[in-house]
Amino acid sequence: MSVNLDKEVGPLYQRLKSFIIRQIENGDWLPKHQLPSEHELVADLGVSRMTVNRALRELASDGYLTRVAGVGTFVAELQSRSHFLEIRNIADEVRERMHDYSARVVLNKKEKLSSENALRLQVRQASNAFHSTIVHMENHIPIQLEDRFVNPQVVPGYGSVDFTQTTPAEYLLKVAPLQEVEHTVQARFPAARIRNLLHLEKNEACLVLLRRTWSKGKIASFATLYHPGNRYELSDHFTLR
């Protein structure tokens, strides 16, 4: 296989990484596809083995590749992963408690991003993105308001999904497998609009989870999840290895 890095920019190892990612995202290299050996890449590119090794090692760490000692390097089968707080479908959590789950879709449309939200998604200022606002309910009582912006370059079909039949988390985990997650937890007194949607009194605080997710090498979505402080708790259990 001939590798042409002329279309890429940056240091050689980064150019090789970008080329491999593009081959995967374009569907030219499918899961389990075997890459050329390090020796073949060194000969083809005329670069050092250290450069090739660094590119492949970092792509394996990022979840794009799987390296098998003595066998070769393969395109990985992407699987969802979460960090710190497990990403779960809130509908499943409610049903596991043997309660009724329902959702009210307040908004789901494509709109121009503010400069702040464009920065959060790391896209150009004034770009368009999908914006959804959904109230998740347990036994018809609001337990979470989800305000989410989704990158259409990563998830082009988001705006046509019926979120009374599935949740954004469930849909995104299927179509944009996670590679990286960022969580920030805050306590806030919410704005009047949020209070009204969650049926809160004026002096009630919210537990707020800010979540960014990465897929296919880009930020897929940025979500602000509001939880009534007196109706919801966030917990996690993990083992140190």
C-alpha cells in the first residue's frame, strides 16, 4: 500500500496519525483491517522507525488501533467507555427501579452556535449544531433536564431522532462510540426557565453535570444535565488497580 502524507499537516508522526484516522473514518479501513508492518511503513515513507512507532502507539492508546505482539496492528472495533461517572441510559436507570420513564422534548433543532458553545465543541465560530432540550421523568416527576449540543459532523442524523422513543445517551452510544469523556460537577441555583421545567421552587438548588464526549477523533457533544438537588444523587464505584 502506498501512503501519501502530502495532504496532511504537522510533524511526520502526526501526519501519519491523521492519514490513518482519515482512512478509518472514510470507511477505507474497516474494523480488524491489518495495517502495513512498521518495517513496511518505514520503507514506504522514508522516516524513522521511532516516528512510525510513536504514531501507532498513540493511535492504539486513543482506541483507533489494536496492536498484537508478533502478529501486527489492526483497526480496533470501537467500544463505548466511560470515565469517572458511568454513562448510562437514564431510561434504563428508572426502569431498573421498577418505575415508569417518560420524556418531554422541549427542543430539538439545528441552530447557529454562540462563540462560547462553538469553543466547547471546538468548531468554527458561527457553525451550526444540533441543540436538544429534554426533560426526563420518573413516574411523571422531572428528575433531569438535559440541554445538549451535538456536532453534526460526527452525528449527522441527530436532529431527526424521536427522543420520546429513545434517549440521546442511548442513541449516541450506538452511533458515536465513546473515545473520551470529560465530566464537571457543579451546584447551581438554576435560571427561571430551568426551574419551571423541573418544577422547582425559587430557592431550590440543582446538581449540574457538564459532560463533553469525543468520538471519531472529534468532540461529539456537550451536555449540561440539571438534577433537582432533593430528588437526585450522583454516585460512582470504582476499583483502583
